[in-house]
Amino acid sequence: MLSLGLKGGAALGATLAAPSIILAEGRRPRIPSGVMSGDMLADRAMLWSRVDRPARMLLEIADNPEFRGARRLLGPEALPATDLTAKLDATGLAGMDTAHYRIRFEALGDHRAVSEPVTGQLRLPPTTRRDVRFVWSGDTAGQGWGIDESRGGMTTYDAMLRQQPDFFIHSGDTVYADGPLQERVELPNGELWRNLVTPAKRKVAETLDEFRGNHAYNLLDANVRRFNAQVPMLAQWDDHETTNNWYPGEILDDARYTEKNVSLLSARARRAFLEYMPLRQRPEAPGRIHRRFAYGPGLEVFMLDMRSFRAANSRNRQDGGDAASLLGSEQLRWLLDGLRRSRATWKVIASDMPIGLNVRDGDHFEAVANDHAGGPLGREQEIARLLRAIRDEAIHNVVWLTADVHYTAAHHYSPERASFKEFAPFWEFVSGPLHAGTFGPGELDATFGPEVVFQKAPPEGRANMSPAEGYQFFGQVDLDGDSETLTVTLMDASGAALHRQVLEPQRG
């Protein structure tokens, strides 16, 4: 990763000039995976791309789509060591509302061989109050449903793009590294689903290159590439970036895997995830995935990591101890300290798994809940400590957004209905999948008093419904810059609104 101010030099200007001789196309690098942006702050953002051969990233950034007065940046080299991906932490963006960027690659050792440009844009966090819109969802290319180009590919991404969001939260399961694809899958109505299949998608991922190949696969979809070029992403991971329901130290009992050590698999998966996501890495915390982003005075987003610090999945009914860890003590302190310090009206906790739904892993439990209606046990104890502190310290306007369970729902939590009563009421909104099998609905655990206000899931008796049947979902959040009301809309794959919840901010 390279961080540079926006100061162009004469040599770079010459490099970006049109070549005087038309080169053979085979000499020019290509950009097969498009461009991405993310982890945006008021004055900087991560820019990402990937090229087909070793090359140097070249960028132009402007405050207008015509690139008048564009400033130039010399980016890093894209090398095989990072699967030919390149990321730049572009600084000096203060004062821009929308940054327009253009990326080229110059082949190493052949300065006249420059790729065609690929353009993108991102809207930067405001410094004053204004309307903000963002979308969230999770689960891409899961349960055997990959890219069927005859059906338009991953069309939910196009539906999200039509909403013109300022940014996107991918709530995890960004890829399904444990989900090989078959070229043809018969649908219930007798039609065929025809997957585009690459070598990396023919088996479960075990090697670093196989994990990388799962990320590259999703970027073959034109809908995904268009969306990524227009909407910056805040990415988090869950289990399927590695393997289903994994936890550190696990030894797999799965005949599909030659490598059984999940800690080794997850290290490879993390590296591929960090290479392929526009996620900023800090020298003091290499590999960290939990982080926070202020988006103007009205909104702050807290991105959780519910994978890296968890203990083994279990019956989840421990009365304390490290065996009940989910967020881990350090991340829990980080989250609570960030909530205390936040001056934003709304604090959004982006959680890769829900709080009150029983998510089972065989006879064990995968998420927070444990199907025990009494007081907090197991992983519920971390959430109870957090919720109690939010109430006692009068931290207002906290909303939870999540995915993971492959249907959409609005849950209201209240101490009046709960076994554990030491918290203030709050909302949790569930969305997804983006492009995967649809399941559900799940069962609620009574510990924190959740109530289903709305849900849409497959009809009774149906499971793993394909994207062809329309049960794909995303959520949209609109912050009104004047009133600071927050409107959460649950939407389907066509962009139709299914449920809308208007939340008024609590003051003082």
C-alpha cells in the first residue's frame, strides 16, 4: 500500500500522455476486475484495482467527471505477490464532495505499454449536515448459485446501484470459498441455472491462490464491477471467506479438505480478503478488520469482526470465561470506547451476525443466541455488557445492521419482553442474501426481548431458493440532513420496498 498526496510530476504527466505509436494490444496491460473504492474519510479513501500482468498503477483524480484540472498520483506496483492487485490510500481529498478517479496500469519494463483507463467515483463524507443514503447486505455467490449470464448475472447489485447510495456496507460472506459451483443446476420448475465456472470455483479453497480465485470470480460479473466503480464499500468478513462456521483453532472433519487446520486456512483467506478489498491497513494493527468511520456529523459506522476473536462454537451456555468469547475483550473495549467518543447523532453497528436469532452449528451455536430464554449465558454475556453500558452511559441512537441468515427482517428489542432487562430498547435490521440461496425464517431467543416487526423469507418447506426466484434482499438507510430522522427500508432484488421503519433521534 502506498499513500501519496495529490501532486503530479512532469514524468508522470508524460507517462499518462497518449502514445505516439499504436501498440499491439498484446503488449498493453488489461484491467479485468474493474476498480473499487472504500474506507473513505473526509480527506482520503482507498482506491483499488487489479491488472493482468506486473505493472505500475497510475491514477488521476478530479472533482468533475470530465477530469478538468485532474491531479495525478503514482500508485504502487501490482505484482504476483499480491495477485496483481494494487491499493492506494489517496490523501488530499478534503473539500471534494465527489471524487472522480481514473486508473491505468503501465507495464513494468515497457513504459509505452499502458492500459486503457477505467474510471470510478466516490462520494466523500460531508463536513456539514446533508442527506445521506447507504445500502447494506451480505452473502455473494453462495449455495451453488454463481454467475448465470443468461439471467443477467448478479442483478441485486444493479438494483442497489439504481438507489444511488453514498456507500455500501458488505456485511460479510463476500465470497463463498467453501462453495464449489457446478456448471448446471436444475431448478424446481425444470429450467437450468447455468453457472460460469472458473478453476478456483471447482473445489473448496485451500491454497492462497484458490482463495484469491474466489474473490476474482465475483468480479467477473458486470453488475458487480459497475456497482464497485460507482459506490465505495465498507467490507467485513464472516465465515464463508474461509469455511462454514469456522473458529480459530478448529480442525476440520470434512472430506473435501486436504488441509484440515482452519487457523492456516483462515490466514490464507484473510490475506486474500485484504488483497481484494479496498480496506485500509494500519501499521500498528496489521490484518485488523474491525474499524470505525464517521460519515459527517449525523452518522458513524462501527464495523465488527465476529470471526477473529471467537472461541470454539459450543452449546454457548458458559457462565463467563474465555470459552464464551465472540468479539473478544479488546474489540469490545474498542467498540464501547468508540461509542462513548462518537459525536454523531446515529451510531450504526455493522454486525456480521444477528444478536437474537438462534444460528445453529449442528448441536452447537454459531452466533450470539443460544436458544435459552433465561439470563445471558455464553456469548450473550458480551452483548449484555455492551447493552448495559450503552444504557448506563446514555449513548443514544444505536442501530444494528446485519446479514448472515439469508432472509430479511426488522427486529425490535425491548427490556419489557426480555429475560435480561438492563438495556434501552433498540432496533436490529437483517438483510441478504445479495446473490445466494435463500433460507429462513429463524427462531428468536428471548434473552434480549426481540420481536419480529417484519420479515420475508421463503414459503414454508422451501430452502436454498435460487436468485431466479427473486428472494434476494438488501437494506437502504436514509438520513435526513435537516430533521436527522433515520429511515430504514428493506428491499428486494428488484428494488421494491418491502418494509419501511422511520426512527426519530433521541436528544440529550
